[in-house]
Amino acid sequence: MSTVTVESPLASLLTNKRRVSALKALGVTTVGEALSYYPFRVTEPVPVRALGDVRFGERMACPVVVRGVRVAPMSSRGSYRLEVLVDDADYARDHRQRPAAANLVFFAHRKSYIDWMASRLTTGMRIVIAGEPSVFNDRLQFTHPEILTVAPDEPTPAPAQLAFDEPTPARGTGRPRNTPARTLKYDVDSVAQGLARVCRPRPVYHANSRISSEHIHETILALLHMLAGEEPQSAAEPSDDAPVRSLWDDGDRVRAALERAIPDVLPEQVRAELNLMHRAQAFCAIHDPDAVADFRHAIRTMRYEEAFVCQCALLMARDAASASEAFPCGDVALRDDYIAALPFPLTHGQRDVIDRIGVDMRADHPMQRLLQGEVGSGKTVVAVAAMLQAVGSGHQAVLVAPTQVLAEQHHQSITASVGASDADVPVLLLTGGMKLAARRRVLAKAASGEPCIVVATHAAFSKSFQAPNLALAVIDEQHRFGVEQRETLRGKSERDPHLLVMTATPIPRTAAMTWFGDLDISWLTELPGGRRPIRTFIVPEDDGKLMSDMFWHLRARIDAGERAYIVCPRIDVPEDDGAAAADDDMQVVELGDDADHPRPPLRSVEEIRERLQSLPQFRGVAICTLTGRDDDKTKQRVMEEFAGGATPVMVATTVIEVGVDVPQASCIVIFDADRYGLSQLHQLRGRVGRGGTDAWAFLVSRAEAGSIAEERLQVIADSLDGADIAAKDLELRGAGDVLGDAQSGGKSSLRLLRVVKDAPMIADARERAQRLLDADPTLDGHVQLAGAVLDFTRGNERFLTSN
């Protein structure tokens, strides 16, 4: 057998190709991926009971003696049945209970498996069984129980095999016959050893229709045996479908072999100080736990390893960036003129962040800063001030927005505000939808190195865009872009640009420390003067009076010259009851008990527009629609008509979530609000009240009373603090839904780390990682950790630091 490593592909090790395919569908293709496919829970220990003391619906274990074995074809074509008659006379006598008999039943399409199972069992043999009891034809039965054969104390003649319709005789009766000449291999040496094995807790894995949790477990145990340098199964076994020996049976020998095959990642000192397991020991305790406490200890070990590797990667990325060269930007005259010309005073938070950025940009190494701000907190003003500091110092700046609508809005607002300050600064717009001649003019000006501000969409990442004098890159709504794209911007200039990434998606500090740990983080928590709190109401959709009152309120605001958004998760009505996907970035939420019940189809833009047009509240009111399917020209036209009042009601998808700024918008109605993430609801709510008027948000819900979905909506109704909302969202939903899969670990190397509950662990890991890197910046003395950091970084190109 060739050497097996954690890099070995499963296809080269497993003979059952259907199982290989099923595991691949779960994202498991190598030994290492199988080991890190962690169970989501572990069962409680299995009790030992006599056959006369069974409790239906509860798993149990019992030592029994084989009294008969029979193989028979079934009526269904190609299926076979193995029946094994057993009794617990010995165990019952020792425990002063009445002896009883039971049938053990196995079904399979392959006769080779049934024959192999039958060959393991002979009459008179002691075995240990574990399974859930049932009754069939008035006889106690265990279907596909776990079986461990027990070696005899000494060779003895076996009793005659009984017919299945005969009563169980007293021990020692019956006509003896000779033991078969073939040599049997036994699973355990004693009943006590067998009971210890089958009664241990069992890991339970996320499975699917193609592979069960039990088969996942068996496969991982087999792979661990292979890593230890041994064949996991007997030579008589025809396939990899049969039970695999426990790792604990061979004691220290297997564990020592696994420690050689699975070297530790955590430094020995860290592991010892925190009383953590060796990596190989942790894998054994996770996939073959001896006790629930061992399983929990192992999970804590691997969770800390994830935190430590993650923080090492972030800190090393930060150090690498600080070692590169950037354009120093020390001239703040243009910036200060712009601030002085603003028609409103800066908030204390804006002034503080602008000053911090100013200090960062004077350095000759690149700034790396994440600016997180509440919806409407004035992040754009901070970004423009930073770009004017770059341009005033003789360099270029680029602002990258995720959509053309947002880029055009930024271009218009920046042009107007810079012009008001008498600064002669070219502000260029670069989008994929531009005419070729206009696009070439912008590209030529950027390539010339002339100081300017470029407002761009993804077009900034194209090969044709070059800005050799680029000193500052601002990325708006950073969660829409990957780290590869950020690196692309660095390649556009002669030096690495300073970096300012911005987000209005509230991210708790613990999450920011995990996902943006190589960036300096600033928060804008104050709202500019004139912004009024948004009043938020939950409206049950089946409450006709409340719905009617809400629509009359919208009509009153429209008659007062204001605007209203109506948000729906779908674009149009699905043709086959749910086949159509939700639009844009709407992430449908199913939580806890709510996920166990069928949910009604999501409301669509098409459906709600027709509904509104039929209501008396909107008679004579023009209604427009906006979705992610609309082309850029249509989006621009619709936004202009909405802002101008020609169509004061807009029915849209979540395409309006980011950057849409219509000061006259005072009301927003969100249908199926119970199916959105809290942070996304908070973002959507921030689209209204931006012009100083009173503002209302209505969360239309079909959530059941007392459900988790209703609890989540109440969080939004009760709070306007984005950080608190995001923290609650993380607790209720998990990071995957809040930050997106690529940031949460759903598509990254993070599998166990929880950013809210594990905040103290993350902080501890960061502190210890920093101490280690201070002593060994390149991890030359920690080869395995260096490899894990590299693997983590490679596996998270769309995740690490700026996605």
C-alpha cells in the first residue's frame, strides 16, 4: 500500500466510486478535507440493556450469543436478506433478568456483502450488538445493528444451529457440531471491550440523500487507519461498505503513527499553555470520541487553531503591506478648502477620521484603513477629503463603486462639491457602459499620470485602465469586491496606493477583528445634523386594516411631494412555485424551527406593482420599477424620473440597498421582511430620511407569532444602532448570512470559528500570534504553521481582509 497523506485524493483510496462521488458533492475530495469535515454534534453514550428490557425508539447495546444464521433472496429483484437469531441468556443470567431472543436483520442488493457478513458469524459465537429495537411478526428485531464479534476465551465446539421457528433452549443443550475449519477474525477480545466501543458517543455529520452520516463516519475512520499505515478492513471484505475498527482498539501505536502523519500546526508552547490536544489526537477525538468531554476538548483545539492561523495570516499580510512603498501625500490645502466650502459642519467623528487618514497618507508606506459607518453617516465626505489630499499632493485617486448607478451618483456629487470649493480638479467617470470615445479619453488621461479623481465601476480592474501616479484607492462597499481586485489596483501604479475601504454594512468589532485584521478600523457613529431617526413598524400582512392604513400613509406623503420605495425579494412570479431565485444580494433566511415548515412564496416586483395599481390609495399615482435585470440606461432613467417626482413610487428589489440617494424619499415598505438579514434590513431602511424630513420604514411580514423570524424583526424595530443589530444578526443567523459566504467561512478555510461567541478566543489568538511573529516574522522556525497560513491565504483569496 502506497503512503497515504492528508493530500491524498479519495478517488485513489476508496474502492466505492459512488461514495467518492457523494463525498465530492459535499466538497470532500482529499484526506485532509475529510478530516476537517467536522460533525455538527455527538450522540450521548448508548446504554447497555438486556433484550427483555428494551425501550422502543431508544438505541441500546447488549452482549448476545448467535443461535442461527440464514441468508435468503428477497422478492424484490436483486436484493438479499441476512437473518441472525441471537439470545442474551448469559447476560440475562448474570444480571438476574429473564433471557430473551431477537432477530438481527440485514438487507443488501449485493450478495457479496451479505455473504461476507454471514461468514463472520457462526452459531455459539459471542457478539456485541448496538442498535434501535423494533418488532416484526411479533418478534424483537434489530435492523442493520452494529455488530462486534468477540474472541472466545478458549476454542469450544459450537452448538447446532437452530431453526428460526424453534424456541431458544437452555444453555448447553442441543446437538454439538464441529467448529468450522476456517479461521475467524474477531473484532474485540472481550465483551467488556466490545461494549466500551459500541457505547461510546458517535459523531453526527451533515449528510444528504447520496450518503448517510454513518457512511461518512466509516469513511473517515478508514482514512485515519490508512494514515496510520494500515489497512482499515479485513482481507475478506469485498468493499469499503463494512464497519471499520475503532481507532482506540490499537491504542498508542495508531495514535503515535497518526501524530507522524498529521504534524501539529500550533506551536508546542501555545498548545501546552492552553491545554490543547495535538492535532492528530484532536482529529481522533472528534471522529471517534471516547467521551463527550473529549469531543468538546478536541473541537476547542481545532477552533483555536483556526483562530491562530487566521490571525497569523492577517498580521503577516499587514506587515507585508507596511514594507512596500507608497506616494507620501502631505499637502492638505485642497482638502481643507473643500471642507471649508461644505454647507454643513463636519461631525466630530468625520473630523477625527479625516485627521487620522491625513496622518496615514503622509507616510511613505501604504495606509490600510477600513471605514465603517452607519447609513448616512457621511463616509463619502471623508473619502472625497482623502482623495483631494492625494490630488493636492500631485497624485491621482480612484473611487471604485459596485454599480453604475452608484458610480454615476458619486461622480455627480463629487463634481458638484469639488466645484463649490473652487478646486480645479478633474473628476472623471469610468464605467463599462460608456461610449468607446469617452472611455478612451478617460483612460488616456488616467494613463498620463495627470492628477485627477477617477470614479469607476469594475472597469477600474480592466487591463486597459492604468494610473501610474495613483496614490489612493477608495473602495466603496468593500464587501462587493475581492482581494484579487484590490491587488489589481496595486498593479496599476508605480507604487502601492494608500487604501481606504468603506462599508455601511454594520460589522461588530469582533467580526471586524477576524475578517479585517490587517486594516486599521475607524467607525463613524454620529449622523450629520438634520437627519432624523427613522420610525420603524412591523406590519403583519394578514392584518388588512394595518396594511390599508400603511398605504394611505404613503399616499399622504406622496401628496406632500415625497417619495416611497416598495421593496420585494423577487423580480417576477416564479413559474413553478419557487424556482425563480431572489434578485441581487437578497439572502433568504430560514432559521431554527422556522426552517422546518413550508414558507409561502416570496413577493415579487411584478406582483406587488399590479397589486398597488389596483388599490384606491394609489389611484392617479405613477409607479416605476427597478431591478437588477434592468440595463444601465434604464436604471438611470428610472432613478431620474423617481427623484424628479414623475414616478413618486418605486417598486424595486434590493438593487436600491447601496448608494441610492434621493433626499425626498421618506417611506420604505419591505415585503417579506422576515426573510431578510437584519443588516440588510438596516441598510434598506437607510435609503429614506436623507433629506432631513420625517421618515418611516414598514416591515411587512408573514412570520408566525412567537417565531424566531418575528424576534429578529423586533430587533430592527427597537434599534437604530447598526453595530448592535449586526451583533444580534450574527447570534441569530451566523456569519455566513451576515457577511456573505466568502467572508464567513462558507467558502473559506474557517469551519468552526464563531465571531461572536469566540471573541475572547480570537483576541487571545491575535495576541499570541503577534508575539510569535515578533520573534519569528517569517515563521522559519514553525514550518507546519507557515504551511497552514499559506494554505489559509490561498484558500481565501476572496475572503482575506477585504472581501
